[in-house]
Amino acid sequence: MLPSFYLSADKGQVWSVARGAVYGGCIGAIAAFFKVLGPLHEPFAASKRVDALLMSAPEIAAAAVEFALLCAAAAALRNFLAQRLIWPQSR
């Protein structure tokens, strides 16, 4: 079942901010890894590929952290809005 703002007969649940951060970090790291791998398809020595990949490690880590923060903020905002607008009677 996909989470949404739709209020069904069942009680709505809050999204886990930590889980959103973990999933966002994984997606960000994978996306940055594929972005880094794009230029590495050029024909040159394998040792240069490893060096280029290692030099891109900070970029991959930064993308993972930034996307984790973005997803955590989105989950927290969704929880905030849902508790204020959709489930105000549950306080």
C-alpha cells in the first residue's frame, strides 16, 4: 500500500523520518555512483579508472548525505502537515 494524505477508515500512520533518511541516502549514493561511472567508459588504463573513482568518493558521499537530508525533511514535513491538517482530532 502506498502512503498518501488520503484518510481512510483505518487510522493513518506517521512516516519514519529515519527510514526516509536511510532510503534517501542509498538512492543518493547509487545515483551519484552512476553519475561518476559515466565518464569512466572512455578507453584508458584500469588504474586510472580506480583513481578517478576514488577521487569521486567525496562527491558520492556528499550526494548520499544531501539526498538523505532531503528525504528526511520530506518525511518530517509530511508528518507535520498530516498531523495538523488531516489528523487534528488524534492529538
